[in-house]
Amino acid sequence: MSKEPMAARRSAASRAAILEAAFHLVGEVGYGKLSIEAIAARAGVGKQTIYRWWPSKGAVLFEAVFVRSFGDTENPAPLPDTGDLEADLRTVLRAIVLELADPEVDRPLRALTVAMLEDEALAREYRTRVEEPTREAKRARLRSAQRAGQLPASLDLDAAVDAIFAPMAQRWLHRAGPLTEEYADALLEITLGGLRRSGPN
């Protein structure tokens, strides 16, 4: 067996160990105490191995959260499209509730938020690789509903995406209230009712 496939497997294994270590370690100690040295020790690699792939602990954490959410693909999965817009959005919002309410996910996501506040380059990468593709997937589902006559053709899709999804992110970010399926359902009922009536007067 050639050395190249073995080296590639070792690199893939090291990368996976680093990302797993970063994700779980930040959940234990928080972003302020997270360090490249600690990640390297947890992953069983040298810190130079980490620096060869990522410039900072924030970049490692971003990749860890990204892989946890999207796997190795660069594109988010499309939203469900069964023809029933309300049922499809309810499925998505309830899934978001479950994810954000999971303590194992909550702290790494909050740590990543802190990292992006401190690092504009990291924030740009988040917008490019996560926010923009995810937003387009949401717009695509709403466009499908427009074509089916379930939403007004004149609806501002970006504003609609914000109306549906931003309140939940706001509640999570500020710990303003519990994230429950009941809240998701109430939010959907209010926003979708308004969006359906938002055509020209």
C-alpha cells in the first residue's frame, strides 16, 4: 500500500479528532479558556498540526460547528417541500428549537458567536458558508409557496425569512424565554398569518 493513502487517512483522522475535541472542550470550559494547546492535548496531536490548517481557535471552533451541522458538504439541505407550507415550516422551526435547546449544542454556538464578534474575518466566513446558503434555502422554500399561490407574489422574501426565523434566534441569543415547540408553533401561526395577508392593498 502506498504511503499517500495512509497519510491521507492519518490527516483525516487527526482533523476529525481536532474538531471533536474543540466542540466538546469549549462546551466544558467556555470560549475564554479554550486554547489551541488544550485542543491539541485533547485531540492527541501537536499544536503545529492545528496551526497548519487553522489560524486561530475561533477558526477551529467554526469548522467544528460547521461540520457538526452540515457534515462535509458545503451546501445546507433544502427545506422540506411537501406542498404544505405551514407543516413544512413547523417541522423546521421545531427542529431548530430542539437543536438550540440542547445543552451540548448551546454552549459551542454561544462561543462561536463570541468568536465572530471578536474576529471580522471569521464573521465573513460564517456569512459566506452558513448564513447566505441557509438563507437562500429558506427563500427557495418560500418561492415554491409563491408559485403554488400560498404566499403573495409581491412578498419580500428576505423580510419574510427574517420574520419567521429571527425571533427564535433573538430569544436564544438573549435568553429571553424558553425555546419550546409551543413557542415555535405560536411564532409560525402569527408570522405566517401576516405574510399571507401582505399582498398589495
